[in-house]
Amino acid sequence: MKQIIHFEPLTPAKFNRYISIGTKAYNQHYLHLWPNGDSSPYIKNSFTIEVLKNEERDENTRLFLINLNNECIGILKFTISKEIGLTSKEDGLYVDKIYMINEACGLGIGTKALTFVLLRAKELHKSLVWLDAMQKGPALNFYKKNGFTIHGKTEIPFKQAIDSEKPMFIMTKKVS
């Protein structure tokens, strides 16, 4: 059966789905970042109705459900204009979240999500797409395989996260 991948713009009617799938995917991949596996500081900052209402009102934010054959398997969030130092705010598009549930990993959907983002960046006349990736774990190699390079270092901005797990890389890719 052919895979049909669809990036569905988030609407208020689907906020609960976004919260549910985003929380599930995050917890499947990132509980190790938090003492006793308590990811609530991140969840409260990312996956509540109030947070989504604010993000929906923000003209600079785009939110999507990632659907595979009409089943929601992930979420995508990007910021249309965000400065990185290499480029102006107007030239940089920031990928905030690409989260997929375990069952959807390894199917090429992450690569399709990056392609989707790069196409949006090109349509918006951006010169650079950038993101933050954990220094440990499979995401780093995934982004490298997809043409992103390390630009600098940063860390998880939550004081509650485990110190040794906080290091991240800032990664960039030129829009062609």
C-alpha cells in the first residue's frame, strides 16, 4: 500500500489531537531528559490549549498535524521568521518541532517533513532553515543525513532538565 503523507494545518477543532499526539511522541523519545521521567515542565510549556491558542494567533507560527494514510502520527511546528546570527530574522525559518510517535519512525516521514519545511521556506524566500538538535541521540545523524550542518551550541532552556542531557547543537541548511 502506498504511503499517503499529509501535513494538515492545525485548527482549533484539532487542538486536543495535537496535544495528545505531541505529548505521546515527546514522551516516547525524551523522558530521559527529565528527573524521574517527569516531562511536565516541557508539556505545560508546549502542549496545552492556552499555548496552542497563543501560537495560533501568532502570524509567525505554523502548526501542523502529520498524517499517514489518514491517521495522525506526528506534529510539526515552525517559526516563519527567526534570527540566528548568520542571517536576519527575515531570512531565517526555524523548525521548532518535528515529533512522531515510535510506530511512525523509520518510514521516511521525517525526511518528508523536512522537505515540506524547505519548500515552505523557498516559497517564503528564506535563505536558511535552522533548528536545535540534541547532541546525544538519533536526531543528530538524521539531520546530518538530510544536509544540515552544525552551526553552534545551545542547550535545553528548562532548568528542571538533567544537566548532562541539556546540550544541543544549532543546525542549519541553506535553502536552494
